[in-house]
Amino acid sequence: MDTENLHYFEKAPIAKAVAHFAVPMMLGTSMSVIYSILNAYFLGTLHNTAMLTALALTLPLFAIIMALGNLIGMGSGTFISRLLGEKQYDDVKHVSSFAFYSSLVLGLIVMAVGLPLIDPIVHGLGATTGSFGFTKDYVMIMLIGSPFVVLFFTLENIVRSEGSAITSMIGMILSVVVNIILDALAIFVFHWDVIGVASATVISNLVASAYYAFHIGYKSQFLTFSVKWFKATKDILSNVFKIGVPIFIMSIFLGAMSLIFNYFLVEYGDSAIAAYGISSRLMQFPEFILMGLCEGVVPLIAFSFTANKLRMKHTIGFTIKTIVALAVVFGIIVYLISDHLIGLFTNDPQLIEMGSYILHVTFLSLFITGMTTLFTGIFQATAQGTAAFIMSIIQGMTLIPVMYFANRMNGFHGVIWSLVIADAVAFLVGAIMLYVLRNKLQPDFIV
């Protein structure tokens, strides 16, 4: 961590510090969403609903692989930021080396376990006869490349945790740019369809991981992947996993919810699944902007928690105001042009109608989703493992029964509205826990 990063952690005005940490993350995550949207757009030009369906069905698998990266990356990253606030620099080296090698091992385990079970996995994702082949192709490539995908998410987190927000952003953007270029080549030049799209994702993550590794090896003052610094002590494991495990469980729940959601939508036809796949990718843009904001400030909150709690309080307050402003702007835009947005991906009137409806409903909870993400980030940054764990399961625990009864009572519309209800419950639980923990986080803590 150089002097400039230390300045933003400790002394810069709150708005400027939040911008330093959050804007690069917001740009990076928005680029990831642009890739996801272009991914669907490229496949959409082939006018094959089965391919779009396969892309939607594989979202839970990607969520699980990403979850493993965040298990190590978010757990290690928040610990690193707190250690930097305490000036425990040797411990930072131990944690970063642990993060690097453990993420590679997790990725290799996924590949070794997943490949022999590929057919059951594809069936479990809900693939129909028409989409089974395309789904299997995508799953096979993702399993082979899982070590690089896990490593990418881990390294992005720990680089950001030391204050190198711009480096983190560059790595994410590099991944997206490489991905888009390879997507275009795979589909329009080599005609590799779904296999090409999946391969582009893996290769782009490998390229970005190499970039982060170069930064850690040659430019970072405290991070390292040298094996001589590797340690797996009780203290490291405890601090990494008490935050990393809730993040992993949350991601698994999100993947499971996506899987269960697809199962409920299957009875309404492949068009319903494809419409949800398109609209969810469009919804990801504002969601990931808010996620980038909330995750971007986590290192600043974690550092301030051990160094300056009043600064932490002001950081959280400013972030809430920013969430409100962004949610209002995005909501207005979507309600004005939702049909045109869905129409970019398909000319099927039924898909456009369904997709636009899903966008309208899910956008109702955009502010709530942003606040829930911020609550989770606060609990992660301040090492509140129990609260982070509760946040990780509450949405899934709520969504599954709500979706079941809503589907029985109101069919397709009930399934879609169940997402909003689950988001609202998670928001209320997070707000209550933050209120209960306010004195533990800081005397007279006020949000």
C-alpha cells in the first residue's frame, strides 16, 4: 500500500475517499455486466432460444464457482484491510499468500469433482431436451477453467483490499475487454457458439489473474504470493472463514435461488426462462453498479473500523445517500425504455412482453437490494460473522417458501413478485441487526 492509498484510507475527505475506492469498482462491475449483456446479445443474433436458455441455466454454476473465489477473496480481503489499519504488515503477507494458493486448490477440486458428474450436473440445472447439449458444452468448459475463475475473484478482492482500487478496476476491465473480443471471434468468425462463449470467459479470467499476479509480485508493497509466506494458522483460518463462509453461503443461496427460480419458470415454457435470462442480465447493470459502490467501500470501512470509527460512520452515511440517488435515476430510465432494452436481444413479442414485465417488477426492489448489500458489507468489514451469516441465508430462506405459495396463488406473476418480497425481508432483517449492533460497532452509532 503506497502513500497515496494510505492518504485515502486515513485523511482524504469522505466523498473523495469513497469515490477513490468505489468508482473504480463500479466501473469494473458495470463492465462485467456489459460483457454479460453482450454475451446474450451475441448468442441472440443466432436466433436460437435454446442457446439463450442454456446461458440462463448455467448461471447457478457460475455463481458457485464465483462463490469459491469470494469465499477466499472477501474473507482474506476484509482481514487484510483490518490488518493494514493495525499496521500488521507481515500478517498481510501471510494472508495474501494463503489466499492465492488456497483459491487454486479449490478450483482444482471443483474441476476434479465436477467433470465426472457433468451429466447429473446438467440435469440438475434444469436443462430440457432442446437445451441439454448446449448447457453441457458450457458446463464442461466452465469446470475445466474453474481454477482460473476462482483465482480471478480471489485476487481482485485482495488487490482492492490494500487500497489499489484502480488496479482492481483495470483487471476487471481487462477481463471484460478480452472476453468481448474472444466472444465476437468465437461466434462470428469460428462459429463455436456456446463452447466459444464459455472458453472466452475462462481465458479472460486467466488473463486478468496474470495481471493481478504481476501487480502483487512486482508492485505491491505488502501483498505476496510467495510460498515462503504461506501460512494456514488458526488465526488466519478463523478470520478468513468467519467472513468468507457467509459470503460463500450467500452466493450458493443465490445460485440455488436461480436454479429453483428456473424450475418454477419451466412450467411456463422456455420463453419464460429466456425472458428471465435477458431481463436479469439487464437488471445486473444497476445492481452491479450499486454492488460496486457497496463492495468498493468495504476496505475503507474495514480499515476505519480498526483505525477511526467516526470516519467509518461518515463513510456509511455518505454511501447510503449515494445509493438513494442512483436507485432513483436507474428506476426512471428503466421504466421509460424497458421494451426497447429487451428488444435489443430478441424480436419475439412474447419474450419482449415477459422480459419488460420482469424488469418493471424487479426494479421495485433496487434500492432495497443496494441497502442489503451495504448492510452485508458493513458486517463483513467489521468482522461480525454471525450477522454476515444471517444475511447470507435470509433471502434464500424467505424466497423458497414465498415462491412456492406465490406460484400456487398467482402463477407466473407470483413467481416474479416473490423476488421483491424476499428482498424486502432481507432488508428489514439487515436494518434490525445493524441497529442492534450499533453500540458494538461504535458508541452512538447512527445510520
